[in-house]
Amino acid sequence: MIKRELYLEQLRPFIDKPLIKVLTGIRRSGKSAILMMLQDELTQRGIDDENIVYINFESMEYTEIDNAKSLYTFVKSKLKNKLKYYILLDEIQEVKSWEKAINSFLVDFNVDIYITGSNSNLLSSELATYIAGRYIEINVTPLSFQENLEFQKILSGTDISDIKKEFIRFMRLGGFPIVHTADYSHEDAYKIIKDIYASAILRDVVQRNRIRNIELLEKIVKYVFENIGNMFSAKKVADYFKNQQRKVDIETVYNYLDALEAAFIIYRVPRYDVRGKEVLQTNQKYFIGDLGLKYAVMGYKDRDISGILENIVFLELKRKGYQVYVGKLEEKEIDFVAEKQEQKIYVQVAYKLSEESTIAREFGALLGIRDHYPKYVVTMEDFWQDNIEGVKHKNIAEFLLMEGY
């Protein structure tokens, strides 16, 4: 098993702290593996195996634990001594009213609790109702480019010599860990990812939200996948279907987009007025939880390259803990305004800087921002090294591997 230190480092400060640790993220992003890595780490710290209770609710072994009472009874039966117990519960949303059992564990037992789930409603509704202020969330995404390099180094036994070539491979496969554990062809990788997509859509979107019009849901998914990097709203989606001679209620579109976002299939990125320093309510961009989903559903197309690169940069900023917005500066658009505590960076993403008009557009938008925060233009250019008035240019592979900005 290849360690994902990015997430273990986030978990370690909270081990033995009186907070529930919640790992959320799209199915097959690696949450289960991280939970098992944590189990190994607890063992290495001297915790006895019998004081670690691990349950994977997707396993047939635990199908009878399907409600709060049966979960409580099972866990209670495992607590044999007065020492602290570590409760690790994987894909907890499979248990009805699970949050009641979690709350009881905190009240009744000496425990440290870790849970995973594939739906953000774990926090926004169920969990928050019972233990508001007593949990921390860590959002797990598929592999970053840095993690992909670590996977390839361990599997091949050698360092990756051509980083730019490896980036192209990563860009065309996405980051689901399973497709990087063997030398799959693109076709085989997309078959694997299509199964992940089908499971996420069925279990975390359709079943959870009791969606009946699956055909419409699939059409909305394809619309979003075709428009990554473009501004649009639920109204625009509804208008699109209206032009296709298909009447769709705008409220339905909102509900379906919210359901897809809750399952981490897509992320909504709001607009931010750089000059007015306020979040705008109209229009936004949507990005995909992993680009492999887009390729598995619609195939890879080189003409989508600009949106693909934006999606990769967005996910990297999110992994690094930034709150990400799409910037608006008068009539100009800033691809990303990213904030974290007192830090802020601005990022423009483009494919190439081969024309003067492209250089003027990408750099010009950032040069209009008069503050001291870092500003980057990120592209796939290799030879173009110029910085303009403090705005730095970076090859995207190098940008993704930077420890800080």
C-alpha cells in the first residue's frame, strides 16, 4: 500500500483529540486506504489491535449493521477494557441514522472516532445536527500530480526522468488511485473509471436523492462536463434544454447540480469581485472531481485542453487548502482567486502563449490587480520564461509541484 502522506499529515494533529475526524470525497478517491494507513499508524504507536474497531460498510461481513441501534450494539460488544478505543467506520452513510450512534459513542465510551463518507451531506445535515462544532472534515481527492509521481516511482523503482511527459499521461488518465497501480491503457483505464462513475451516480446521487428522471440527470452531467471552465448558471442549463425543445424546471436543475456536488462529482466555484471584495451571486464555474470521469463518459478531446488545465489547477489549489473563486475585475476574468488564512494568490491558466494577443490577455488581467499577492500565468509552455512586472509564468507541471506560492 502506497502511503498518502498529504492526508496522514492532516490527520496526525487530531489523533486522540476530542473531535470526530471525517474523511469525505468521491468514491474510490482513496478514503478507505487512508483509513487503513491510519490503522497501521495507530498499531505502530503501540495501540493494541483489539482496541481498534474497523468496519467497512461496503463489505458483506457487515451487511447486518444497517441502522444506528445495530451499529451501537456491535461497537459496544467490542469494548472489552477501560483503555481508549479507536473507532474507524468506512462509508458510514450506508447505515441508517448512523449519526445517532456516533453521538452516543461520544457520550458513553472512551473513544477516538474516524469516519468516511462519499457525500458532503454527512456534514451539512446529519452530522452537524448532532455534533456541531465537534468534528473536523478532511476532503480527500484523487491523486495529485505529486502523488502520481510518487506512485510511479514506487511501482517502477526509478525516478521519473521526464516530468512534462508524465504530466501528459496524468492529464489523460485523471487521478483515481486504481488506474495508477498498473500500466493500464487509456481504454482500460476509462472502463475502470466508468464503473466508478456509475457507482457514484447510482448510489450517491440517484438512490440518495431518490431521483427518478435518470435520463435528465445524465444530460445535465454531460452539459457540465462539456462546459468545464465556462461560466454558467442553472438558468442557462434550463435555457439550453429549452432550445433543445425540452422543458426543464429550473428548480430541478438546481437540485440535480446540488446532488452531483454533494457526491463530489462536481465542484461549484463562485465568482468574486476583486475590486469590490465580495462574492457574487450570479454565474459560476463548475469543475469535475476527477477528469477521468469526463473521459470515461465522453472520451478525451484535445480541443477541451483549456478547461482541462483549469480543472487540474483548481483541484491542486483545493488540495493545498485554498478557498477558490473565479475572479472578476471590471470586464476582465481572473481564472482563480485563491485564499487561505492571510494568503492569497491569483492564477491565469492557458494552453499556450504563442500569440501576442494571448500574452496581453492573460498577463493583462493580472497586471490590473494592484496588490502585493503572488500572481501566476500557468501554461503548457516550456521555453517561455518571461515574467512581466512581477507576474510569473510557470509550466503547469512545475506549478503543480511547488510546495508554496
